[in-house]
Amino acid sequence: MLDRITGSLERYMDLLSVRQKLVASNIANADTPGYQTEDIDFQFEFMSLAKGDKPSVIRPQELKVKSDGNNVDIDREARLLSENAIRFGTASSLMRSELKAVRAAIDEGRSQ
């Protein structure tokens, strides 16, 4: 049970890391002519990662393309940064809780 929970949290945090790098790249290229926003389908990739697959990068189609061919939407990227930070903080807290429970079980076993 613990391995499944911590494994899922680890995969979740790995995906958050991938998305963070993509968002940072999108922001860095906001003024690069012809640059196309990259992302991942988070829910799909989370389920796929459970099978050991690497995340696939997608190019969102619904974004407005500027006259220079660039489609980075800074507001969208800022929202994704905020979401990622919240998700990572939550996942980190859950992981710490799991590790504390393991430590408590180990300490309890020693005292008996």
C-alpha cells in the first residue's frame, strides 16, 4: 500500500516537474517568432506514467496565434505556474506525511 501511494506521488511530482520546465520554456520564448507553446495532457500522462511511459509533449491548439506565429499566452502560463506550485506543495505535504507514518511505525517497533 505504501509503495503504491509513494510511487503515485513520485510520478505525480515528476509530471509537475516536466510541466514546470515546459512552462518556463514557454515564458522564455514568449517573444520568439514562430515559437509554439508546449504542454502535457496532465491527466492522460499521469495514467500513462503508471505504466512506465514517458510523458508526451503536445502543442495546445486552442491558443491564439500572433502575427509573428508565436502562440504563447503569458496569462495561461502564469496560471499554470500557480497551479503547479499549489499541486507540488500538496504532493510534498502528502509525501512528508507518508514518510512520518513510516518513521513512526519503525520507532514503535523498536520500543517493543
